Amino acid sequence: MSRIVARRLTVSTTRPAAAAAAAPRPAPRSLLPPYSYTATAPSPSLSPPYAHHLESAHKAGSSLAPPLRFAIVEAQNQVNKANEFHAWAKAQLDSEQGRDAVCKAWVDAVIGLEKARAHGSQIPQIPFHSLAEHFDNPSTLTTILDTGSLVVRNVIPDEEALDWAREILSATASRGGRPVFWHQALLEARGHPSVLSANNQVMSAFSGSSSSGSDKPAFIRASSITDSLSSGPSSLAVHTQLDHRAHPWPVTSHLILAPAPPTSRTLLPTSSHAATYTTLRPLFTPIRSRLSFYHLKGYLDPSNWRLVDSIPAPASETIDALALPHLNGTFAQLPELNPGDMVFRHSSIPATGGEGGAVLELSPMRRDELSEQILRAQKEAFEAGIPPPDQVVLGGGLVALEEQGEAAMLGGKGARMAMGYE
């Protein structure tokens, strides 16, 4: 488990007098919806029909912004997904039984994706207020498990989500584009009762249960906002059973604070077989290249793929570097998202597109020994005002400090429990 040690610098940065009246550097363009957060009127062609408009609370030319303080953060023994995957793959392939299980899972996933291409489907959508009712329906659970993703509508009121986006973007801008992790708006968003309830209910559904699960909320891993859903997969094979329907599933959830424009929509595979396929892809290579086949079907056929001769090196092999040809034709657009909606998916399912919004990844974790270790390290970072351990660059470095946190900042009991305080 990582242990974070922060050494505060003895000097703080202050702005020179000549620069104090200048406008602060804006937040990164990647975080700003192209139709909003500007000094000019948004283009009508890019504005969502509900015409929300984000404006920064940080006024240009203000000299009242507090000076930034920095600390050198040393991160030791950070979890490295590539190393985890390498260890998992080695354990699987060291035995004939493990290799047979991997090959069977690969064939099942490829065949399942072929069926998904032939039939097609859409991402299911459920209103937040009727989640329990829908999850009591076995056919709904089957649809969710077959698809591997879900949109939950109206978890948070539009204006409340937009207010959070304005505050977070303003704080980011005031820090010269450096992300914030412990801003009050982020704490409120992560700990909102409706967000915690949606996480718990969907995690139960993704585990094949119609119940709302434990009365204790899932732990939440802290992050900052981004301009789109994480591309994923945010969880590799160490968190994924070879059977794509095995339970419990690792779940990635995102809260939409400000949606991307209609011209930039997120694409997700519409089959949960994509989770197993994406996990196992580094372990398989084609026998003959695509150019050897007149039809694509021959190239994609399971008989044309074999286990690699050696397990991919952890330092060089990542899912992002690999082509995922079997996923072509399985993607569908997410429906148009509004502020306050949430998107859930199996953590090994990749996403693409959707840039230009303001999105908060929540990364709920089931309560177990490993998640408790992660939460302890995260609490230390929160109370020190430094980034969460998994947000620190491997090896550590110079980070901008935030206000030191305490449990009283987290609001209700559920929010404190989600951060590991109760």
C-alpha cells in the first residue's frame, strides 16, 4: 500500500505586483465546455437545448486570490496496474489449467462480441427515483448484465450540478490550471446522499442482486473533474473474473456536472463481453495478419488467435497501446447527458469520445481489506491537503497544496462513511 509523505516548502509563491492585476491563467481548455465558460455568447449550434451556461466565479484581474503553497510529495510502493496485470497473467499462465481457462474465456468473449455486432443494442437508461423498482425486475437486471453499462437519470438537480462545476473550474483556474481534489464542491458531490445511493444500488445490480445492498455506502476514491468519461479500462484483469458475468463486478461511475456538446458523444461497447475481451487482449496475438484475409471475419475468428509466447512486460504493455479489433461494430452512443446524470459501467469496458464537458469519476469500492487500506492512505492525503495517492506521479514530486481536510468538512454520516471516517 502506498504511504504518502509530504514535506512543505518553507516559502510560498506570491504574485509579483506587476502581475497581480493581470488575469489569472485560465483552466485547461480540455476542462472547459466549448459552449460555455466564455466571455462571449455560446454558439447556438453547440448549446444543449436546456441552454445551461457556465461562468467562472473567478474574476479576471482579481488580486485577492491566495498565494499557492507547494510541498514535495514522496510516493512509495504505489499500485502499478501494469505490474498487477503482469503478476495476474503469470499466475494464470503458469499452469495448464490456467491457460485452458484463459483460452476458453477468450473464445467465449470473441463469440459474444460477434453476436453483439449482429444484434446491436442501446445503453439502458433508468430514472434515479425508480431504480429500486426497475432492479426488482429480473429482465432489467439481465439487460444491465448483458450490456455492462447504465445511465441513471436525474440523480442531482441540474443547477446544483452546474454550480459544482462552476466552483471547481473557478478553483482550478485560480491555481493556474492545477487540479483540485479536496474543494468543498467536490466533497459535496462525492458525499451527496443521492450519489451514494445510486452507487450502492447499481453496484448491487451489477452483482446480480435486486437489493440495494449494504446500508453502508461504498468507499469513494477521490479524483478531480475531467472533460470526459475515463477512457478505461480503469480496472485490469486482477479485478476481473474470467467469466464476464462473475460477481461482484468492479464498477466505474461518473457524475455529469456539465455535459459535452452534442457534437462530441461518448461511445461504449454494448456487451459486457467487452470487459473480458479487453482484459485478456494483451495475452493474445493473431496468427495471420489482417492482410492475409479477404474478409474481416476470418481475421477475427478465434481460431486465428493464440496465446502470446511470453507475458507482456509490465513496463511496456498496456491496453491503451493495443488495437481492439473485435470491439469494432459493438459501440453505441451514450444518450444525450444532462447535468446530474450518472453513467455506470464495468470497469474493464473502455470508452471513447465525449470530450468538452465536466465529469467527476467516483470509482466506488466495495468494503474489504484492500479498500480499507486505500482509504487510510487517502484520508492521510485529505488531512494533509495533498493529492490522493493514486493521483501522485510515480516517484512523487512538487504538488500544489489545498486546505487541510477534516471529517467536519464532509457533511452527513454517509459522506463520512464513504471517506472511511465511520
